[in-house]
Amino acid sequence: MLDKTFDAASVEPRIYDAWEQAGAFKAGAGKKDGQDSFCIVIPPPNVTGSLHMGHALNNTLQDVMCRFERMRGKDVLWQPGTDHAGIATQMVVERQLAQQNLPGRRDMGRDAFIDRVWQWKAESGGTIINQLRRLGASCDWSRERFTMDEGLSQAVLKVFVELYKDDLIYRDKRLVNWDPVFQTAISDLEVEQKEVDGHMWHFAYPLVDGPVDGIEEIVIATTRPETMLGDGAVAVHPSDERYKNLIGKMVRLPIAERHIPIIADEYPDPEFGSGAVKITGAHDFNDFEVARRHDIPLIVLMDKEARMISTPENHVPERYDGVDRFEARKMVLQEIEELGFFRGVEDKVIAQPFGDRSGVVIEPMLTDQWYVNAGELAKPAIASVREGRTEFVPKNWEKTYYDWMENIQPWCISRQLWWGHQIPAWYGPDGKVFVELNEAEAQAAADAHYGETVELVRDEDVLDTWFSSALWPFSTLGWPEKTPELDRYYQTDVLVTGFDIIFFWVARMMMMSLHFMKEEPFHTVYVHALVRDEKGAKMSKSKGNVIDPLELVDEYGADAVRFTLAAMAAQGRDIKLATGRVAGYRNFGTKLWNAARFAEMNQCVRQADFDPSSVQLTVNRWVVTEAAQMIASVSEGIETYRFNDAANGLYRFIWNIYCDWYVELIKPILNGDDEVAKAETRATSAWVLDQILVALHPFMPFMTEELWARTGNSDLVCFQSWPDVEATDDGSAEEINWLIDVITSVRSVRSEMNVPASAKVPLVFVGADELTKTRLGLHENALARLARTESVSLSSEAPEGSAQIVVGTTTVCLSLAGVIDLDAEKARLEKEIGKIEKEIVKLDGKLANEKFLSKAPAEVIQDQRDRRDESAQLLAKVKEALGRLGSAA
């Protein structure tokens, strides 16, 4: 006998163990002859990470597809693994060393530190993998990879060396995002732009040769006064008439006491500030491009810790040497004012870049780094999408991809860290570089070059973690070896990812895969939405609105969390997640569990020889037809990446059709004396429950697996074939759905009119055709029982005091005279309409207020719009009820 409730906490671990012991997730499990392969590579989470809502959504959708395709008989590989997360892991281990009062990284040396990181990884690096198991992820864990494992490391070395020898990797001096705490370049993804209260200071630079057209000085504005010491020019727009005669003239740079030119460039905005901008090429990304166009000197002001440096080349006074950049800012401001060149300051909210892990302001820094010629590699990757070999879903993300790829900059791939793939480059005595797979090959190349044995020094930098993850679709399958897995599963099928890493990961996988595999890594990129809080705000620790998926799993079970995310995953629409929704889908699971208990209590047992096309009763033919339509819609939803449509189709069929209507409609049969009808209905009910468990399994794997076992199966539902039901009867479906429409409409009107639940109301069908009359004759008892009707009759005219509804071609009248006080009910509805209209006027006023729209957070504005829409819908419903009441009066 089924328990009264489903205990997720005790069942889920047991079920997961059963899957693993049965090898249910291994590549090829359940494969049927003649079926193709299906492969997804998991976006590798950081080895330091913990499961967040983005992970939960991303992996739920992947799991839905993998379970679905396994049940369709395909050879499925869901390839798991983790990323070594260079800077994050190094930070974790360094912090751990400090907490344990152990020697720091530099004290213990590189080799000892790397050993310590591997030790940490062995002890703590599997956290997120175990959390994915709790979610039900059906990855082939026997094939788990790590971006620093031996095989992937060999792939990384081979790619680097080959790209270098193809002149697609090179060393250059360019600006990078520099983290002064970790003293390394970091990627744009590791930079968090924050709006902070700042200032815009205005300084004057005097013309060296005196006034021109009465102008003695040119005024610039800056939010970073300390960088003015590195100015190489002042730029004005060539169309700016104010400065036309100043172009080519020199100004004196205060404090540094250098002369710098006034140049013409398209970069300055004549309408902004004075129209003149300082060009500090070594400390600003935009200025760097201007400086390169005009061959302006790049003057470095700071060291790796963002402290000022004084050299004969940069003309920074010695008093600044070693001073922190923000302390230097105060010194510059004071000296500029003392020199008489201060021209004012204004408060200004500015976007400032912070390191997402160090928490300090990032400094644009001119350094020597390794780069990939991304512009060249991007060309075939752009063509792949334009020519339809890889498609984005939703399609609008293709524009984002093109915008990035067609304007792509060189990719900085070196990092000043110890944890990661050390760059396979060795330097000779004169600085010549030798790039080879290993030190022995580099030494041989150097000896041949110099004609003697020389001492080589290896580059200390490691590669950006995105470099190794760019190889993920083929390196995880064994490349550069020609493995059977590479032959079988590459090209992979679909990549499921968030929009924020289209640039950092998707584009780079496209480039690397096309270069080395000569084929796209996947035919589809499904870009899922962002999971926000219930008000539409982005989740963040600082706001305190982060929802932990594991806490939801603990409270509601993994199935409820998974189904919530899938049901809300509409293409192109962010998910507003409220815990109430998760609780609601847990109730959905409970509803199914209770329906299974009902079937069990009524001896609805699976019949091995059951043929759904052979059932005779209309209600059974109807439910078989609806089941077939549900299965088709779920299949189509998953195939077209409309997971919300698939989940909502399941919800409608399970809750409304099976649990509510079918169970209610068959109760008289199961309680009756017709044994033939009973037997057919029991067999049909059991068969439909089986179809439900199989079709729902990709979304709610734990409960479906438990119910499958508890309803008499010795095998696993995950090994069952996806249903293929052809038995349909549109006539029976239309008949029962007509009955349901009548009952639902009557119930709705009773509710709108405040008809007491105990009151039985006469039902009159006006203008009924022959088909309706036949149906009434067959289902009068069901109407009486489920619509609480006193009687059912036919008439050519609507009786007085009745509320009217139209169902199909027939008008159905509820005789309300004497059942409710029509005048009092009319007054109540009119009062409700007035209240709603007043609320709509209030909301319209707020939404028309430009001050509110300009200052309120986006999520607050959207909340007001949602409330306005809800009020409008409610108003229409209440007016409809009043209209019905008017016809009854």
C-alpha cells in the first residue's frame, strides 16, 4: 500500500543510488538499435563553486533532454566535469593557508603550493558535483573530467603550441584589467561594474606658446585625477569649431611638467563637458586606442600593486614614488589647486570596475601578455551561424553573438597566477622565446638556434581558464587522441548556457572547435533566461534576495524545484521565482501521489496485454485520446526547447484531466455493478498512470521512479521507452470535453454569483441541437452530481431570473430566482467594479509619472505594470458577472 505522502528527503538519495548502481546514466545506457547518439557537454562549474539558481535551471533543462532522449532509445552521453577556476581556487587555498597560520604561497614556493591546491581539490573539490546529484542530474559520472586532468592538459598544450606556430598566438604589450590584490590580469567576466558616488574634477592645461584666438588654456575633466600625470595628449573633435585653431598646439601638463599636443580625434563628444579629453593611453581602454591611432606615448604610472612609480621616462615627481593610487589622487588635487589650475568639481555617479573576488577597483594596466588572434579565428565561427550550421534559441541571441564576434578584440590568455596550465614557453639568454610541448623539445630547439646548450627560463604565467574550457566539447571526448567517444559523440547536439557567457565560452568553443575539429561543436545553442527574485530583481548577496536551490530541495524536494524551473523557462523571458511557486508544484506532486493511491485502492492494476485502442467506454476512449495528445505535446515541447510548454502540458493533463475529471467521472463506474466496465476502467486507469509516470519522468524523476516501483514494476522507469500512442477517438474526446466545459462554466457562474455550495440550481438548455440532446441523455447524472443541479431541462426560451452562459452552440441557463438576492448581488458587484476601477486609475497615474519611471528600480515599475494588468483582468471578469446578473434580473 502506498504511503499517505511522498517523503522526498528519504526517497531521493535511495533512488539516486539505485540509478547509479544500475548504470542508468552511463553513455549508451538504454540504447536501441538504429538510434543515433545524443551528447551534451555540461558547462563546467568552478571546482570551488556551490549550486546556485542559475546552475539549477541550466542543469535541470539539460537533464530533461538527456532523460527524454534516453527513453527514446538514443545513445546518450551527458558529459560532466569541473573547471579548475584559476584565480578563485588560488584565493581559496591562500585563504586556507592564512587561517591555518601556514607559510604563504610565495614562502612555500610554486611546486609546494600547487601540491597544496591538488590536496584541497581532493578533499573539497567535489562539492558542486554532489549537489548536482541531489538535483537529480543524470550525467555519466564515470567519465567526469577536470580542466587540469592529464588528458585535458595535453590537449591545452597541443592547442597552444599549434596556434603559436600558426601565428595565431603571440605576445604583445596591451592594456588589460589588472587586479592589484591578486596582481594578475583578469577577464571582463571577473570585473563587476558598480555605480558609485564619485566626482568629476576640472583642470586647466595652459598653452605653451601663449593664447590662440584669445584662448590661454584648455580645460579637461577627469574622474581619476592621479592619471593626469600620464597624459600623452589632449583630444578634441575635428568638427569642434572652438578648438579648430588649437589642433597641433602644445599644452603644459602641470606637476609632471611635460609638453603634450592637442590632437583631433572622433572620440571626444563636443557636447560633453568642455569637449576636450585627456588621453592617458597606458591607463584607460578608450585612450589606449586613441593613443595607438596617433602614435601617442604610453606612459606607465603604477606598479603591479597600483602604487605610483617615478622614473625619468614618466616624469612623475619622486615624491609620488611608492604612493598608493588613491593617496596620489589627494596629492594631485592639492597640488593642482595650489598651482592655480583647478577649475571646479561636480558630484557624479560613475560606473567603477571592481574585481569580483578581490573587491578592489580594477586598474587598466599596460603589460606584456599572451594573446590569441581572435579576429582570424572568429571568421569561420561567424559563418557557421550565418549559414545555419549552428543556431541560437531564442534566435535574437544571434545578434549578440555577431556584435561581439564582428568587433572582437585580441584575447588575452595569460594570467599571473600559479594555479593553472603553465604556458609552454621558454626564454633564451637574449629573450628569444621557444614554444614547445615540453621542456626537452624547447631545449632542443634552443640548442639548434644558438648552436650550443643554453639555459632556458620558463614563462611563469598560466593560461586563462577560458582557454582550457574552450576545448571542452572535444577535449573531454579524448582529443587529441582519436578515441571511439570522439568518433561517436562529436559533434555534440545542444549547448545549454546563460547569455552572460556567449562571449567568454560559446564563441571561443566555436572558434577552437572549428579550427581543430573542422566542425561546429554543437548544432544548437539554447540560451536560458536569468532566474530573478519574485519581484523581478536580480539576485545578489548585497540585496539579501538570493534563493538557495538546495534549501528549496530540502523543504520541497528536488522534483518540485525542477518542475518549477522548467515550467517557468519560457524562451526569452526571465524567471521570477517565488517559493510559493515551488510549494505549488510540490502540491502538484502530492496530487499525482494521491491519484495513484486512488488507483491502488480501486484495484487499478497494470494489465500486460492492455490495448488502449480496444477500450469501449466513452470516458476511457476520451482519456486515452487526451493522453496521446499530452505525450505528443510534451515531445514537441522538449524537441523545440519550449520546456515551459512541455511542463505545462503535463500539468494540465495530470492535474485537470486525470486527477480531477477522470477520477471523478469514473467513480460511479468503479462503484457500480457492471464488472466489464469496471475491468476496462481499472485497466485504462493503470495504463494512463503508466504513461504519466514515463512522460513526467524527465521533469520529476524521483517521484515517478518511486511510483513506478510501488505500482508493481521490478525495473526502472528511466529505462522505459518513450510512449508512442496512436489510439485516439476525437468524437469521445469532444463529448467528454463538452461535458467538462458545461460543468466548469456552471461552477464558475455559481462562484461569481455567490451561490451557496449546498444549493442545487435548475439547469435549462436553450436551443439544444440533437447532438446536445443526446449528450444530455448520456450525462445527466454526471451533471447533477458534479454541477449540483436540481434538474436538467430543455427550452426554447431562457427562463426569467437566470444567468446565461454559452457552451458551444447552446445557451445554458442557471435559474437563480429564489436562490440568491439578485439586487444585493448586483450592488456587491457594482461596488467591486468601482473599487477596481479606482485602483486602475491610481496605477495608471503612477505609470504615467515620468519622475517615478526615471527613478524607480526596473523591478518596481514592472511590479506596478503587473498589478495594473491583473486589475484589468479582474475588472473584465467582474463586469462579465454583472452582465450575467443583468440578464437574470
